[in-house]
Amino acid sequence: MVFVPTILWTALVFFSNTGPLIKTNPIFNVFEPNFAFFFIASYIVYYVILDPIAATLYTPILLYMCHSATNYYKTNPNANKIAIVIHIISWILQLLGHGLAEKRSPKFLDNVVQAFVSAPYFVFFEVLFMLGYRPKLYKEVMYEVNKDIATFRARQKRRDVPIRK
């Protein structure tokens, strides 16, 4: 749960390198219109389509992540160097977490785009579910997750069975 937001934030630092992509009035420059902003805006639009209430709750967090990443890039001359180290360490720990704790490969190996877009939202939903958000949806999601885990474990068992000739 920790490393997905960290990976997203460090990516936003990298995306801040573009600088403003369009000219705006300085009065409205709370958010610099750089690639990081448009990237996070596209996530927000997609998340609103999926679940407007959760997206509304998540939007301030995403916008803050975008703003802080851009501010970090603009105020720290070593921002990219530090962000790449944090990014790589976060990926290593994320992958180790999947391998050691969950004993399975990360979902992004099945569908890269879907995993990168969905992972931050999924983590946010985990927090919402812990707080009691939409218990019926939680049960449905857990049913599908458990089904996926059972399928994965069945495949693993088949791989462990020696092949007889």
C-alpha cells in the first residue's frame, strides 16, 4: 500500500520536467499545466467514470501529489536523482512484497496499462474499504480477488507436478 503511491509520486516528479505545456494566466497557476498535471487529470477523469464518489474523495489527494511533485522538482536541483533512487527502491520493494508476502506475480504482468492506471485507485479503495465504504462492493471485490488467488494457486500446483513421459 505504501509503494504504489510512492511510485506514482516519483513518476509525477519526472513528468514535471516538461515545464508548462500551455500558457496560462499567473493568477490561475495553482497547478502548473505540465505533463504531470495532465497525466493526473486523465487519471481523475477515468476514476470519476469508475466511481464518482471515491474519485471525488481521491481527487484532492491526487492533485496534492501532483502539486507537491512539481514543487519538489522546481525547488530541488537534485529532484530527478533523488526521485529515480526512490522510484527504483519502491519498485524493488513492491515486487518483493508481491513475491514474498503474496507469493504471486504482480497484476501488471497480465495487463500493463490497466495495472498502472488501476493500481493507485485500488490502493485508495483498500483504505476506503477499511473505513467501511461500500461494503457490498467490498464483498464483490474480495470474491473476485479470492477467485483470482485460487486460480493462481491451482496453476502453481500444476507447475509443481512432475511431468511423466
